[in-house]
Amino acid sequence: MKPITIYGVKLPIIEGRCDLAEVIVDSARRQGLEIEDGDIIVITCKIVSKALGLLVRLDEVKPSRRAVRMASRAGCDPRFVELVLRESDDIVAAIPVKRIADEKLIDLYAYSKNPENVRRCLEKYPTLFLVIRDGSLWTDAGLDSSNHPLGVISIPPRDLDGVAKAIRDRIRELTGKDVAVVISDTEVFLTGSLDFARGSYGIEPVERGFGEPDLYGKPKFGGVDAIVHEICSAAALMMRQTARGIPVVIVRGLDYERCECGYRDKVKMSSEGWARILRYIIKETGKVLGLKNLLRMLLEFI
């Protein structure tokens, strides 16, 4: 079996708009790496935002009445809530993460070497907003203040497949090599975090194996591996978090299906689609488990 190798690429600090593909190619060469045909270039969404100049200063944001009202209820900065509203297609839920941690329903303090830092973070962001943005679920619409100067927020680009294609094409122009590009983002879970693909180009994003025979010849309920998400999770082992400074990873040796397509070309979901799925789940739960059980579970959640 061919080995898969993951190379981390350190970049100089990106201060503003730049040719990100050129920076990646030059940085890789300085570290003794030449980009090869079939490489998968994984890039953090944040560094893409920086290179495109998608940075906002909170002190320049004027919150709307709705943002002020929501912020007062959630305990958040109304300027930040205003940005969430601007960058969301729909808001699905508000997650009281500070309350969950303080009541030790999930002990986030245990996940830190410095509980005081956890307390400060939770006081600044006591509530997370689960939103729909371009057909995907995001927390806080992907807005990110980490590894930025105080008061600066990065905003994800809207057409991340298009951005991935532009970077892929530019790398081919610079090197003559045919690569795939995946743009990754760290998504918060209450028990940790995982890296997901937010955009891609040049790689089939999902394994088309649903119903394929298993070892015993039976149609398999599965086989739809989210390849680009798995790649991002693997790359995250090299990128990690905080100040390591590795926003780009080269994945080499992976046998993947190439395609002139992006993530959104194959994985599409609208706000209406998410709402219908939720309605179907509630309706099916009531039908299978009974209305009393459904009401009991809903009341327990409330």
C-alpha cells in the first residue's frame, strides 16, 4: 500500500492582500518541498481571509437594533452579533456554552492547562450562534478573532469553491503541477473541535460508494466517505491550533478521484432543506415512538 505523507508548510505572517498561491509555493521551496502532481494542498480558511483582505475591526461596526437586542439576551458584544447577522443566511440556534461549562454538564475547564483563560474566553463569548451560511452549518458564521490583533475579526469568503479553484489554477501556473486544493475550517463541538472542508476544487469530495457490496456481497448502508473532511482532519494533526503557525499542509500519496468540481457542486443544502429534514425527524419520531414520548423528550430539552 502506498504511504500517505503529510507535510506542514510554515508561511510568513500574512498582513494583507497577497498572491497566496505564490506565497505557498515559495514557502514550500524554502523548506525543501517541491509541489508534485497529485498533491492535495490544504489551506486554513483564516489564512485565505487574510490574503483576500477580509478583516473587520469591531470598533468600526455599528450594531443594529436586532443585534443589540440579541446581544443583551446572549451576553455578547453587540458588534460581534451584528457581524454574525450580516454573515448568516439563517440563524438556527443559540448555544449557552458558558452555562453548560459552569454547570459542568461539559467541563470545558478540564480541557485547559489554565482554567482562568477558559473563564475569560467564556465571558467574552458566553453564547455561540449556530447558523446556516451558503448551505452549511457554522458556529458564529465562521467569524474568528484568534491569531489576530485585538479587536480584529476575519470573515470567511462566500465562494470558497471558487477561491479553491483560483488557488489551484495559480499553483498550476507557477509550478506546472496538477493539484487539488481544500480549504479547511475548525468547527467547535462541546467536547472538542474538528476540522472540516469548507471549499475544495480538483478532488471528488465524497466517496460514491453507497450500496456497494460489502465483504459478504451485501449492499452496504454506507460507503459515502466525506473524503475532503477526512483530509482536513488529517491535516489538522499537523496544523494544530494556537501559535504553531502552520496554515498550509501538503498531503501526498493519497489515491483520490480527480474532478473539475467543487465541494458545493456535490454537497448542496439550503436553509429550507435543513428545516424540512428537522420536520421529518420530529414527525418520524412522533410516529415511531408515540406523541407522548415525543412531547416528553421536547419538554426535557426545554
